[in-house]
Amino acid sequence: MKANDSNMSVFEAAGSQQHSRMPYYSITEEIFNRADQFLEVAQSSILATK
């Protein structure tokens, strides 16, 4: 999912890894399995595209 300065800390705190130099981070199994965390990360990623 896309990350920028506004939501990068959410991904890093969850242990996600950045895909090379691109502004995208992986979704960890922990985030994927918890609907509340997944929703938070997904919403922050959508906002990062604006």
C-alpha cells in the first residue's frame, strides 16, 4: 500500500517493509488478520494518494 510522511510510521510500527525505492509498503500478516488495523492502514494509504 502507498505510504508517505503522513502514514509511514503506521507501516513501520507494524513491521512492514518498503518495496525498494517506491513509496509502497507490504502488509504484514498481523495487519492482514486484524480487520481494525487493516482498515486503518488502508484508509491512511488512500489518503496518501491525494
